[in-house]
Amino acid sequence: MLSSWGKYPFVRFLIFFVAGLYLTNLIDIRGKNLVAILVILTCAYLGFFFKKSNSIAFYKRTILGTTAILILVFLGVFHSKRYNTISSTNFSKADTIHFYRAEVTSDPLAKNNFLRFEANVTDVKSNGSWSPVEGKIRLFIKGSQDPHIEHGDQLLVKGNPSTAVRPLNPDEVDYNKILLKRRIYATHFISKDQYKIIRKSDFSIIGTAYKIRHWCDSILYKNITTPNNYQIASGLILGLAGNIDQEMQNAYSHTGVIHVLAVSGMHVVLIFSLLSLFFGGFNFINNGDK
């Protein structure tokens, strides 16, 4: 049973890393102390790994395994604490914001009379002066289908963003908590006259990928005339689940197959092809026999 685990090293690593994520609230260690523990554990692991001594040969495997587990657990704790800590320069800690500059970081999605996208806030104007900040925001532009907003564009936005209201019912979905897990610290509903594109995007691999995806989507739209079939094809192949109407999403959700729309088939094929390209030429060790 244990020998079969040797075939799945990634699963073993992931189990202990995820355990660290869940143990975050129970381990009250922060900042430099947590980094120091990781450095000590890593040095100990390397020391035992390269040490050649018959006196500890019997215990070496156990010591290395235990140390590796502790490293993975504390890496999970470190990642969780770093991920959930809001820095002092985060825009959500600023006073009333009158204007802010933000760079678009996602592919704008037009749905339900809103254009929705995410952006990194770089500067805010508060108390009459501009200050550099950081943090991600989700923007909704009402009544806009503006095709000129693209990934990488810099916007000047008027208004004060707000955090989601915490639910009064303890069993209600906490939308604010969901956004924080994605490192989105506020939302902002604005109209078309509250923003201005002040700088167009430069060339980027991600921006080019979004353009290619929209070009592929236009081909699907031209060749698949049935709306439902086009929506499903666009979601499965290109990952554009935003094209799928609410009724269709509910149908997939009720049948328990909504997950097939979460990651597109093209993404899976591309990732598998890249992994095969990089690792296909290697002769991997099988069960430690070779």
C-alpha cells in the first residue's frame, strides 16, 4: 500500500501543504519567526540529506521524511498568512477615495447590462493628494459594452469603492469572504461617465492570449447558429463561461456537472501538451528499481 504512494509524489506533497493551510489559525507564528523556522527546517533537511554516516543510516529516512513533512506544513502556513494579510499600503485602508488609477488585470466580461473586470489599484487621491497603493478591485460598469477596455489598460476612476456588506444571517453566503480569498478587497459599481482610459496596454503574453481567445470565440459564433450550442461550445473549449445564460448554468448545476465549465478543454490540452513536451523525453524512475 505504502509503496504505491511512490507513484504519486505530487499528491503526497499537496496533502501536507493543504494541511498547513487549514492549521493556519492554530499556529500563532508570524513574519520573521515563520521564515526562520522554514530556513532551519530546510537546512536540517539538506544537512541530513548530504550527511554520510553509518551511525544514523537506519534513522535517516525517517528523519528526512519527518523534516520534509514539517517543511510542507509550514510552507502552507506561511502561504496562508501571507495571502490573508492586508498590508498597510492596501487601498482599502485609505480614507475616503475621490479618484484612483487602476490597471485592468482580467478579461472584461459583458453580462446583464454590466461590463465586469478586475484591476490592480496603483494610486488613490484622498485628502487632496495622490498616494501609491496596492490591492485588487472588481469593477462593474453599468450599461457599458465598451470593446476598447482590454487587459493591461490603465483607467482613471471617480468615486469611492466599497467592501461587500457582511451577511446578517450566519448561514448566508459571505460574498466579502469569497472576494478576499481571491485577494479582491472591494467592488465598485460605476457609470460610463465615471472612468477614462488614460493609457492603453502594452504588448503582453496574457493580453495577446485574451485577443486570440476572442478571435476563436468569434469563429465559433459565426459557425454555430444555435445559441445554446454556441454557449456550451464557447465555455467548454475556450473557458468563456460568462457566455452561458443563467438558465443553462442552473441546469448544469442541478445535474452535478457544472465543474466541466470551470476549466476549458483547450486549457487542459495545452497544459498536458506542455508537460509532455518538457518531460516526455525523460526516463523516470519506476518504484525505485532503476
